[in-house]
Amino acid sequence: MDKIFRALADPTRRSLLDELYRQDGQTLSALGQRLPMTRFGVMKHLKVLEEAGLVVARRRGREKHHFLNPVPIRLVHDRWVSKYAEPWAATLSDIKRTIEEDTMEKVFEIYIKATPERVWEAITNPDLRARYSFGVRVSSDWTEGSRYEGASSGAPQLLIEGENVEVDPPHRLVQTYTALWNDEVKGEGPSRVTWEIEQIQDSCRLTVLHDQLHENANAELYGGWPMILSGLKTLLETGESLTTPGSLMYSAAEPAA
């Protein structure tokens, strides 16, 4: 929390986040053209934002692209804002961004004090998954090329479905992703979700890359990831379920954990 607040205290760094909010996935050169400072100055501020987890950098060939990571902002909201505001205030942290490309990609990153095996189990175990993923149980045999389905006893129809493209436990899971919970998201068609688990001493860095999204894709497809990952972190570190505005959406008929 201290790193996050220190990073947000500087107006230049807030301006960088604003720029990534408006257009995600920008390079250092692109960001430097938008701010009245040297390339080195932009680089220093980006480093602080990366150390706070507010920005995630990923290489695309020879270039490094920077993505706004809303998960720490979600954690700040859960720790501070939700104590004093009604649940609708959580909509302030929803990220609705478009970029000037044919497809979009969104990157979410969080650190969890758990082993890679435990994180993998929480992703692939239907009972654990339902506790932090809006009450949705995701079932599969978790082999490459196999199908997975997400449903809830509180909703008779399937909510998500797809194929497990790459399965490398407990480090990497690549899946196609088709949302089915309403006609609007059904019309978006399939996208892709990649889970990357990397051990960092006694903790894990979990990165979720949601890509192959259409330009101006419905924000419902990716807007729930900060709540899902915050719930996953809380479950593995405390054993408790995190109540968020979306956490009980499909779990009304689920048995108490």
C-alpha cells in the first residue's frame, strides 16, 4: 500500500496513468511525446509505477509496451473506499479503454503469498474458483485441447466456455474464452486468456493477459478481473471469501463455504 500511495502522490506519475487509461499498451517513446520531459525522466517515473504494480511492461518484439494494471487500485478501493462508500462506488475503478488497433489486450498483475501449486489449484478447482469468481464453477479435465465450462447452480445456463490451448501446471494456462451470460457479450465471440504464475521467493506473481479482444470490446468481458484477482489473493492468504459488488452475482443459490 505504501508504494502505491507514494507512486500516486506525484502529479507526473498520475499523468502517465491518465495517458495509459486513455490509450493502453503505449511504448516509452509514445509516452515521452505526450509529456513535457526527457525520455530519461519518463523512464524513471515508469519504473516507480512498475515497482508499485500500477504499470506492467511486456515486450512485443524489440519494443516494450506499458499497460495500466487496475488490480492495485482495486485493492486500495477494497481496503479504504469500500469502508465508507456504497457498493456502487466500485464502478469508479472499472476500466473502459480503447486503443487504436484492430484488437485489444488487457494485462492484470497481482502478488500472492502462496506456492505456484496452490495458485494453480485455486484456478482449476471448481469449488475454490466459485469462491472468488462471482460464484461461477469452472470444470474441465485440464488437458491441452480439452473443453472447459463455467456455470453456477444459481444460473441454469452456461456462463463461460472455451478450450484449454496450453496447459503447463503450475506455471501457465492459455485458454480461449467465450462469454455467454447475456446477448451483448455473446456477440463479442471468443477471445483469449493467459494465466502466468511465477514464483518470487515465498510468493507468486500472477499475471492474467486477456487479449484477442475486438476494438471497443464490451467492458464486461474484462472489467471483472480486478475483483476476481483480489478475491483470489484474499482466499489464498486468509482462507476467507472477499465480498465485492460482483462476488455474489451468481452465488445466491450456492451452499455456504
